[in-house]
Amino acid sequence: REVLLDVQNLKTYYPVTGGFFKRVVGNVKAVDDVSFSIRKGETLGLVGESGCGKSTTGRTILRLLKPTDGKILFEGKDITKVTGSKLQKARRDFQMVFQDPYASLNPMQMVGDIVAEPILNYEKRNKKELEQEIKALLTRVGLPEEAYYKYAHEFSGGQRQRIGIARALALNPKLIVADEPVSALDVSVQSQVLNLLKELQIEFDLTYLFIAHDLSVVKHMSDRIGVMYLGNLVELASNRDLYREPLHPYTQALISAIPEPNTAIKKERIVLEGDVPSPQNPPTGCPFHTRCPMAMEACSKEKPPLKEVRPGHFAACLLY
Ligand code: SF4
Ligand code: MG
């Protein structure tokens, strides 16, 4: 199917201010030259430790943050620099499901109003009709119709996330960026919410950018997966190839840390030394060289580009 979203050399830097006059003293390179595309109906997972730039990537794509450089093409249209009413119009097609269903819903607002709000931002609607529509949507995400008249604080975490999902669906978007949508939930309800997202994807013909730090959650959800480290995309492959044969030493370490349910298979766990360096002062050369068990001399000098090592399997590493 055709490409829905095409991200080219995206950079999102935050200025860092310091001193008495709050002068700009540097940049945090939160997203540093990231490229990928997502086809219609596909789920692209994005994994990496916290602070690696996954959320910033998602937010920049939705234009909740301003990109520093690069291009974002949505259905072939360049939305990198659109502003005002054009941005407002473009935003109809993409929505976000947030990590924290507690913080992202207004506790003082009736659930019906929370879900209707995005629609009313765009359209004048008949009140009765809209109410029916919202109730149908609430039922579809697994909530009772009466939820319409209640307040967000009256619901459990999993139910609140269902409200958040209903709100994201209200405008019938094409792309949903789900940023750690289950990581604040109890493990027992995580898979229910994930399965709901999968059902809705088929029913509403949705495309997902699915962000998570949990590799088993991403594996469950994604067709293809991108691995981020320190603002860089270091590996990109199909779900199967990534778990079967991770190429980048960072991905290999992440995957080796997944608990193996079958104890007959003993995997060698690769333990990484040290912390992730500061994105304000990233290492020269390969961003991973300070922790890489395979590092060679050239790794501190040369930054490896993301390269197609096998068909459809990309890695940014000088070993290939
Ligand atoms: Fe490790 Fe060098 Fe590959 Fe970077 S380029 S991941 S330091 S081997
Ligand atoms: Mg995050």
C-alpha cells in the first residue's frame, strides 16, 4: 500500500539556556537526523530507552513540536512548515494517544464532552446526533453508554485510556501516534488495551506509530520496528527480522535482556556498561561507541549512516 507518512532527515533540537542572562549555551539534539516512512495500515514501532528521542519524534511528526530541520510528508504533502489554519486542517488526520490517561484527561469535564471536543473544533453539529455518535464510539471502545455522563476520575486507568482512544478516534483520523499507551497501566489490562488498538486499526483503517520502551509490547503490536538511541535511528527492520537477527549491537543488547519464558533456551545476556551520554553533548562518531561491546577504533571518528544491510533491514553500524 502507499506511503502515508514520510519522514526525511528530521532534526528536533531544544535550546539550552544558562547563566544569569539565560543565554542559549547549547542544543539538546533530541532527534538527530531520523528518516523512515510508514505505509497505510501499517504499524511502525519505535523503541529505545527513555530520553532517546522517541516521544520527541512522535510529537514533531504531529507538529506539536517545531522541527529544526528535515521534512515531514503526509500523503505526499509537505507539512513541515505549515502553520495557522493550514496546520489546523492537516491535524484532523492525525491524533495522539498519550502515555498517561490520568494527566491527559480533564477530570472536571464530562466524558461525552471530552470525546466530542475535537469534533466541535472542526464542525458545527446537531447536539442529539452528536450525542448518539459519541455514545456509539464509547461502546465501541468497550465502555458503557452511560460513561457519556460521567467524569474521567470515576474510571480506572484502563477505562481512562479507552476514553483517550475514543477521543483520538472521534475525527476519524488516518494516523495515530500512540506514545507508551499502556505503560502507565496494570499489566493485567495492558493486553486488553493493546488488542483493542489492533481491532480498531482494522475497523477504522488506521496507521500507527507505536512508541514504547517495552520490547515485548512493541513486538506484539508492530509490523516493522525502529530502534532509537540518543536521537538516532540505529536499526529498522521487519518485526520478524529484528527479533530473529538483530544487527546493531545496541539492539542485540536490548533483545538479550528480554526474559525468556522457555528456560530450556539459555540466552547470553549482553549487559551494557555505563549510562546513555547526554544528548546535549553526544559522543563523536557512532553515538553508541561509548557503550558498545564491539567498538573499534574508527567508531569514535566516523558516524555510521543507516544502511540497508539485508533487503528491508537497515542498521547504522560500521560492522556492516
Ligand atoms: Fe558499535 Fe562501532 Fe557499530 Fe557503533 S559503529 S555500534 S560503536 S561497532
Ligand atoms: Mg517518552
